[in-house]
Amino acid sequence: MAKTNPVEFMRQVKREAAKVTWPTRRESMVTTVMVFIMAAIMAVFFLLVDQGLAFGVKSILGIGG
């Protein structure tokens, strides 16, 4: 690999950083809200699955309270 001097490296970094498309504030907020909604849905789903499995184990084995 060819060595690059620090000045050329910084120019390359600046060029690459200029290519980045940053999300808007609205896009960030919508994405954040969607992540929280999906996390809540998954939490409820796993709660229900856990409760269902616990009920099944209690019914079959008669143990666990």
C-alpha cells in the first residue's frame, strides 16, 4: 500500500466527509420514535410468549407456583 503524507490524508478525509449524506432532524426523530415503538412491541411479544410458556410448564408439570 502506498504511503500518503498527512496533508494529503487530511484532504482525502475532507473529500470523503463531504460525500456523507446526513439525516435531517425530522428523519432522525421519526427513526427514533419507530425504534422505541418496535422495542415496546417486542417487549410485549416476549412478555406474552414467556407467560404462555410459564403457563404451559405449570399446566404440564404442576410446578412453579
